[in-house]
Amino acid sequence: MASYDKNLRNVKEHLEPGEEIIYSCFGDAENTYLHSVFFQRYVFVVTQKRVVFFSQRVFGFEFDSIPLANITGIEISRRVMETVISLAIQGNATIFSVWAGDVKEFGEYIRDNMGHRVVVQQPTQIVEEDIPGKLKQLAELHQSGVLTQEEYDSKKTELLNRL
């Protein structure tokens, strides 16, 4: 399908750096314009972080996306010539019909990854304790009368055990 291949090539230009297409499908999505409902051809792609709807136009293109983290449900039903996929997004639904591409894998990937937040863990910073310096501070606090002998001995033992 020339339109499928062309749209698939073109959608790659609009993805973020490092974002890759995992699975793709081709089909129709329902649109409303001036209170009229019509179907429009799209390539649907799923990346590691979102589902993208892309359609090349005579003048420009249409690009829309739904973060996987915002998808709360997916329903897939087979019909004679197509598969209908319905995505639930925080109380709303987006419905599209697909007839070409990695339909089964596309749906399974969304199902397995929907609602998950991508968490980037910051590297932990290892801080070396200055135990001799803390022992010195502890001794000064004890000598100035801020700490009792019991408090001093307890804290000193705790610090020495960390060595």
C-alpha cells in the first residue's frame, strides 16, 4: 500500500529524538468537521511512549498522539475485513479501524504498556562521611556542655561503628 508506506516514512520525521516506531497499522479514524462525521486515512504507530495518529495531506499533515500513560483501556474486535481498536483515555474513547500492519502486536504492546508512567531514575550520589570530623564536633559539643556524657558516649560509639 503506497499510502501506508508513504505515511510511515513521513511520520518518522515528526517523532522526538530517540523515539522509535515499535509497531504500526494503517486504517481509518472517525473525525468530526462542522457537525459532520467522516472517516480519514491514517497510519497509527506505537512508540515506547505514545500512540501516534498521522496522515499526510495535500497541504501539510495531521499529527496527533496519546501518551501510553494516559490510556486506561483498550478493546480490540475483529470484523470481516478489519479490526476495530478502541482506546479509553480518561473517560473518553478514540476508535479506529485498521486493516493493514502489525495489528495484533500493536494492540498487545498498548495493552502491556498502557497506564505506565515512565520514571527516569536519577543516579544516586555517594557521599563519604567525614567521621573523624564528626567525632571532633561531637567532642566539642560535649566539652561545651551541650551533650551529656551518656549522649556523647552513645553517639561516639555509633560513629566509630561506621568506620
